[in-house]
Amino acid sequence: MTNLNGKRALVTGGSRGIGAAIALTLAENGADVALTFQNSPDRARHVVASIEKLGRRAVAIQADSGDPAAIRRSVEDAVAALGGLDILVNNAAIARYNTIADFAVEDIDALLAVNIRGPILATQAAIPHLGAGGRIISIGSAGADRIVGAPGTVYYMTKSALQSLTRGLAQELGPKDITANLVQPGSTDTDMNPADGESADYQRSLSPLGRFGTPADVAAAVAFLASPAARHITGSIVTVDGGMLA
């Protein structure tokens, strides 16, 4: 597919898992891609090499998504490397789990900084570079609508904040013909939540399809929302969870 030919995308947290799948899928659809990473330079280089094999431009930018200056710099570096920006995918996130009674303040602050403040600041930096037809796509979690295990409450809270951010951006940016949408994965087979992990059987039991999703499943939804076919979709939440919320 080449429906993103000429488009330039930035995927935050794009060196592994869902982020890497999104970066590769956008490239497969014709986009040039910049991706950020923090602690996985080898994986980032591998994703870049894979994109370049597709004949697309790619660049990896080291940036801490909890650092406001680094976030702004990463957007500017992406624009400089690709010659502009058409698509922003707010994917970078961290997960910390504990009961509310025992949650450490530093863990709360880290979750708020990366999972909420990070997407806001990346979007803020990207808006001046997005023209008509621009796309902002954030990656949330189906846990925003269904808490699966009390220790995930604060993490899921940060993901629910992306719903309000997405709807507000749709209102703010619609007059500029820029769309904003949210993709909410359910249980997805990644390093953070492997399909053979300790709670995997329980998670599978929550899905009518009885299986984990793959990063490619999430990436397919992102690629659609980035495409011309989704020009009239904004402020929407697309849940890729195997029916967990059904």
C-alpha cells in the first residue's frame, strides 16, 4: 500500500513493541518515519534499517519522554530530518503498578510526566508544523474503560486522560483540517505484557476472541487513521482489544 506516500511521521517510543510496529507499518504504507527512543539504541537502529530497506527515509532520535526539553527537541529534530511533519503518533509510555495505598510519589510523578504531559508537549510542539490533512494519533489502553486489576489504577488513569486530550484536540484543530484520534489496545503481546506471562491466561479469558493481540493489530488501526480514508474521523476512540469491552 502507498496511501501515505509523501507523508512524514514521528512515532514516539518507536524502537520496540507497538511503537516499532507502528513505525514499520507507516513506512510500508509509504511514509518517511522518525522515531524516538530512550534506552534501546540497537533496537532503534534495527527499526531504522528495516524502514530504509523499504525505500523510505528514517531517523532515530534519542529522547526522554519525561523531559520537556527533550520532547520539544525531538519534534524539531524530526522536522529537520524529514523536511516537515504530517503525522504525530504519541506512543511513548511507561507502566508502574501498585495499590493506591502503597503507590510511591515518585512513581505517580513518573507516570504523569511520561503518559500525560509527554503527549501534550509533543503535540504542542508538532502543531505549528502540521498542515491541512495532519494527523495526531495517541496510543491509550482499553484499561481506561475497564480496570483489570487494582494495581493498575494509576496507570489506567493516565491512559483515560488521553481520551479528554483527544476530544479537546479534535475540537481545537478541526478548523485547521487536522484530526486527532485515540487507539486503545487491549492485551497485546509485547515485552511489557508477554502472551506467556504470569497473568496471560486471565487476560485471554476477558476477550471473546480468547487471544492476545499483536503489535501489528494496533499498527493497522493507526495506519488507517493516518490515511486519507480516515479524513472524516476525529475525536474518536478506536479500541483494539479482541472484544474485551464488548
